[in-house]
Amino acid sequence: MRYLPKSPADREAMLKAIGARSINDLFAPIPDQYRLRHDLKVPRQMAESEIMDWFDQCSHENGDEYSIFLGAGTYYHYRPVIIDSLISRGEFLTAYTPYQPEVSQGTLQSIFEFQTMICELTGMEVANASMYDGSTASTEAVLMAVRLTGRRSVTVARSIHPEYREVLETYALNQGIPLTTVSFGENGRISLKDLEKSFTPDTGCVLVQSPNFFGTIEDVAAIADIAHKHGALLVVAISEAVSLGIVEPPRQADIIAMEAQSFGVPLGFGGPYCGLIATREQNVRQMPGRLVGQTVDRKGKRGFVLTLATREQHIRREKATSNICTNQALVALMANIFMTVYGKVGLKELAKQNLAKTAYAASKFGKHAKVLFPNAPRFNEFVVQTKEDPYVINNRLLGHKIVGGFPLKKFLPELGNAALWCCTEMTGRTAIDTAAGVLAESEATEPVREAAEVAQ
Amino acid sequence: MTPMTRKATRHISQNEGLIFEKSSPGKAAFKLAPLDVPEVDTAKLLGSSERKDLGNMPEVSEIEIIRHFTRLSTWNYAIDLGMYPLGSCTMKYNPRVNEAVTRLPGLANGHPYQPEKISQGALRIIKTLSECLTEITGMDAITLQPAAGAHGELTGLLLVRGYLQSKGNPRKKILIPDSAHGTNPATAATVGYAVENLKSNSAGMVDIPSLAAQMNEDVAALMLTNPNTLGVFEQEIHKIAELMHAKGGLLYMDGANMNALVGKARPGDFGVDVMHLNLHKTFSTPHGGGGPGSGPVAVKKFLEPFLPKPVIVTKADGTLGFDYNRPLSVGRVRAFYGNFGMFTRALAYILANGPDGLRQTTEDAVLNANYIRKALEGVYDLPYSTPSMHEVVFSDKLQAKQGVKTGDIAKRLIDYGFHPYTVSFPLIVHGALMIEPTESESKEELDLFIEAMRSIAQEVQEEPQTVLEAPHNTRVSRLDEVAAARKPVLRWKPAAQ
């Protein structure tokens, strides 16, 4: 086996040194009846070229030649080449969690820079070293708010990513945290009237997303006022990080839970991504996840360490702030490099391009179908309601090598034939025009299914 | 000091400040393509939501970024540089073909919501890996959704809870041996269970009479790491399983140490009901400085209906798809389908090994640990004489007499060119040195490590101060962790104007 650095003679010599007759002596602690006598039924050992071929085939069968209009929690942005050049360095790729700071300063300093940039972008005072993803970070942020307030119920906007809501439901159910959902209004934003009504004296926090699942930017200041008036905290989830280049961050929030995938992390069929939590200094001791802090060595030289570990499971066990152990360091490094490449000026220009492409597409599509929620600002997503089932339209678009918007029926049946479309700097005008053309044709002809319904 | 130079020697490393300290207005590392649609008036589109300023975000050029991160990288130790014997972390070689397959365009750019008919490649990867892992563990079904080991534990306990709830009573407690990882009790608490500790016997294994006494109808499950954190196989595993099952409880296995078993024994055969795997340990996906991981959870048939949704299915037309219609599912633990990029890597590893390679890997991992044990026994105190599997745990009892602790020995090991072992864990061994070499070390590297450990033991007797002040050859000496925690500085700030 090509990864194993031993000759048969080495193995012999080592067994002899140990005083074992055969390798099976070393497995004697496993009761005889449980020792496997046959080969595992997994594919035979393959050459590297065969492995590449196998995956190459999978890659070709995975839509490698389509233009996509999908966002909905993960976004197709350009990834500067140097991200992969740098994260492929073995010293980053094959290092462990930096528990031994003297031989981990590279990872530690880069996380410190990551934490700093996230603070700058979100307007928060502290950010952690990363979490699994936006969905689990949102859930952990809510649990954090529950600990901070000592109140046990939570109000959730229906306009957050539906899968974030599902993850929260899974955790909340077993911790006895009741969830109240508040719907959205005509403008796609959370209904402030319903929000006001949702509070009880036991409401610990409100969870909204901005830009929300529809791409609509919430009125965070107004939501914060209401939450704070009731003594609750405001948790804001951000799933499209590039929005921070042009959209005012939710500074009025108490906790921000973010998905940083847009910052240079591949779509990768859903992961790994890069969640994180940012908050105010006063809340830091209830924050889950790893934190890097600056300190000095014995000679007074600046260095970095993992800090405030007394929040964590390896010290506190069942009393820890979370059971999280591994974070997403390498993915956070991708995000770090991305933020550094675009920086102060580039992130804004990038975000502007997203805004422009989306505005163009929304106006094009709006000529043939209904673009919902027109009365509030949006970033790079918009909802299009059609007469025809969006799955049918999408099937037609596949013929043009286009993956259309995400049909919302599964999660939000009240919106009927609606789909969530997304444009980034990667979306070409030609693809937008082609999609708009197909949409126009679909909407101009009487849909077959509806005709059948009329006949009934 | 002669042995030190055999493995490591000093070299120049570059100084490098924070990226913010290199920033100045007008430098840039980006260039956007010309906009092919009309420009927009952002103020008009966004109104009061428009952001005006990005604060102290850096402005630097591309070469500066390359040098910045390359310099930082040289300050890290890594598997690619040498042995990384962190016990219970399984720091094995991370094959590069894993990286290559993950970056193939259809996989790297696949959107999780793209239609199933153009996702057959990704779905086949998920299905093939699922089949391999259920075969390797001897279980019946699996979910790949959990993002890490602790997340897998959480999912596993949710399954336990869901199942017991369906029988009418979710029960109250989880039993956890005192040798367990901290994530186990933290996870039990997250799922709403009380934690009850179970003490180990003098051989470092679960004390069967204690288990029998503590097991009752309030206990939902026992979370057992096997081999446990001492590197010891729980030889009475069948009795443990029987005791749990007799009172309606489940046996959860923390698969952190699966590198001792692959191809040699299967948890499903010895009574485990539910377990998680760490793809970033056993299946060679890179640790990346602390993630991403992946923590699939494998279960017996009776737990399958409770798995997180969606699950992968073969449809009537033979294509693969996701099934969301799972009324008994415990729900969802993460958006989308899990850390797919880790699935491709783990599968590439399994394909590169095949059944014979996987077995040889396990044998070499166990051989390496026992070789170290034999060579260092007596030089360091061995608190449990029970046979070791893939890792060995010593204590600093002999060195503590000179005032030198496990943490000091670990720091000194850095000077010899090795990453430290796991320090002060498991908690049941006072002053533990937990060493897991993995299969990736040659006899030569192991001999150098043994020589280093012996040399340090000698230094402890002859010049303990050298060990107490280690490391001596790193960029920074020991860092003030107390000050870091007392007055946390968690971000850079510009100097006051």
C-alpha cells in the first residue's frame, strides 16, 4: 500500500522488538469471535489514475457545464487562484488545532486576522474562530442568547433560511425551548406588528436573517428596538457574506451568526462551509467555539494563543457553552485570504456588481412574471412568481444549460409558484437574457397543467 | 544534544506582522471583470441600508498576500514535516489525490440545490461512501450529515432519544466512562440528558459491576469509546452490550479510535447500536489547523427511520435522489447534506487502500504504538499494563520527582523536531502522555522519536531546567496564556491617532 512507509523487513524487526510472533498477537485483546476473518466488501485497491478517472466521471455527471441562478444559502462567487495555492501548503493543510502555540503561530495569527476582519465587517466587537456553518452557528447563537438572558423561548422569523430553522427546531426541541414563528409582510420583511405580538416575558431572543431568505434586507434597527424594549436580544443571521460590502451591517444586533461561504469557499455540493458568531465584548464568555487572543512570550515578543478555553467542552465537560470541538479552520483561512484579496475597496466593488446584475435580472424577469417584495431593498436574490410551476420552467431551462431559481414550494407553499433567483458577479448578461426569454415564453403560453385544472 | 541534530536543526524563518500593518490606501490585489449590465445607483436601491465604509479592511497587493501567508505557514508544525503523535487525534498522512478529486469542477462547483438529475455524480459519491462505511463498521445504515465528531455524537444521541421516545420514554441519563472525551458529556447535556460518570477498573476498562449497578430504566445509553482513550480494547464489550440491552438501553460508540479496528473488527458485530466516525481521523481528510471535519453516524436497522433527513435513495428509474419524507426523522442537524468535500476525500482514501490496504493500515498503526510502548516502558511510567492497540498512554510520575511535568516534556519534544503528544489526557491518568503514532510513520521516524523521548528523560535527570524552559528553538517561547485569558485581546485595533 503506497501510503505505508514500511518494508516487510521493518515489520518483522518491529514485531521481534516487541516480542510478538505475528501481527495478530497484537490484536489478541479483541475477543476471538469478533475478529474479522474476511476482506471488507469495499472496492479493490485502485491506482491513482483510476481514482482520478472515477471521480472525473462523477464530476461530469454533476452539472459541470451549467450557468446557475441558485443561491438560497450558498453562493457562486469567483475564487481567486491564490486561495488554493496558499491553503494547499502542508503547514496549513496538515496541521492540527493550534493547542501548542509555539509551533502553531501561523494558524493562530491567521485566525486572529480573520476575527479582526469579521469584526470590521459586522460592526461587532468580537468574533470566534469559526463554527460548522451558518445553520449551526445560528442555532448556537440562539442558545447563547437563551443562556445570556435566562429566558427560554425564542421568536424566529419565517423569512430565515428554512434549513436554518429546521436545525434550530432539532436542537430546541430537546432543550425544551419553545419557538414562535413570525411571518413576513408584503415587502418580504418580518411583520413588525406580528413581531410585537409574539413576545412573552420568557422571550429570550429574536432570530432574523438579513439579507433574508428572499434576499430582502430587513429593517434591523426597528426589529432591535422592539426586541430590546421587551428585554430580549436580537440575533441576526447573515448567509450571503458578500452583502457586507455594500449593505450596512446589523450593528444593532446583540449577536450575529454568519455563513462566510461566499468569501472564497467553493459551493462544493453543500460543504464544508464556514459559520461563525460575532458579538459584543460583554457576551464573550457565553460564546461557543474557539477564540484566538494576543499575548506575549517570556521575552515579551507578540504571539497568539487559543484563549478563554474555560467555556469549552474539554475543560467544562457537560457544563460547557457548547459541545463543539472542531471548527472550520482551513475554510476560515480561505475566507481570510478572500477578504484580504478584495479588502476595503474590492469588497465594495464586488458587492456593487452583484447588486447591478440582480437589479438587471429582476427588471428583465419583471416584464414577464411577478417579482415579489418590490418595496424593500434587496441584495443579490429575488423571488419570481409565475403562472407555471417553476419545476417545469427549470426543466426547460436545463435544455439551455441553465439551472433556474430555487422553487420555494417545498418550504413556503403559501408563495405558490415562486422561485428564488440569485445573480452574482459570475452571472453573465447572456444567461440572464436567455433565462428571461424562456420565462417569457413559458408565461405567454397557457400552462398545460392549469388548462387541465380548468377542464375539471 | 547530539540526537537533536539528527531530526531537527535551526533555520531562518521570516518575521511578518499582521496584514493590517502592511495595508495602505491604493494598493489592491483584485481586478473585477467589466460589468456587462448597466451600473446602478446604490443609494437609490438601498437607501438607508447602504454601507458607506468598510473600516479597517486591508489594502494590499497579491505578492504581499502570498508572502504573508507563506511566511505564516512556515511557523506551523505539520504532518508533512514529521511525526505528529497526538493521541486520539489520528494525525495520519493526508493523501494529495484526495485534494485533487475534491477540486474537480463538477464537484467543487456543484450547488446543493441543483436538480437531482444533474447531481448524479455527487449522489453516487455519497452512496458509495455510505456503503463503504456501513461495511467497515458492520452497521446497517448511515447519515453523513454531521459536520464533525462532536456533531456526530449529538446526532447519535438524538437518534437514541428519538427511538426511546417512540417507545414511550426518552429516559433521563447517559452513562459516560471517566476516561471519555469532553465532547461526550457536553453532547449529552446539549441533547437534554443528565450525565452520570462511570468509573474505570484497575485495567483501565469499564468496571462491569459498576455498570450493572448503575444501569437501570432511567439510562438511555452508554457512550463508550472503543478502544478507549487509554488505547485499550474493552475486552468485555459483549457483557457491556448485554447489560445495556437487557434494561432497554442503547450502546453508543464514539468512533474516535476506529483507526485501531478498520478491517480487523466491526463495532456492529460486537453489539454497538449507534456510532460516529471521524473522517478527519480514520479516513485521512486533513485537519487543516482545526477543521473542517466530518462525523458520519452509523446505526443498526432499528434506528434507520430516525436518521436526519434527507436520506439518499435509489428511485424507480434507477437514478439516485433525496428522500425528505421521513416522518420519524429526528430532523436536520445541518443545512444541506454535510461536509461533502470531506466525503470525496474519505472515499478517495478508501479506494486507494481497498480491503487489503485498510487492514494493513490498521495493523501498522497498532504495530507502531506497541513498538513505542516497548521502547519507552520503564523510561516513562506505564500506569496501565493492559495491552495497547493504536495508542499508548504513559504518565510523568518518574519525571515529576524532578519537578518536570508532562507539559514540559511535550514542549521539549518540539526542540527535537516533533509535535508534542496529547498532554494531560485522559483525565484518569495523572500527568498523562498520550501517544498515537498512526500507520504513517516509518521505523526510522519512530526510532528518532524514541531516541528523543529517551534523551529528554535523561535531561530531566541531568539538567531539568533545559526541559522546564523548553522550547528553545521556536520563534516564540512559552506564551503567557493566563494574561491572554485575563485581559483578552481578540482582535487587532489601529493605534490611537
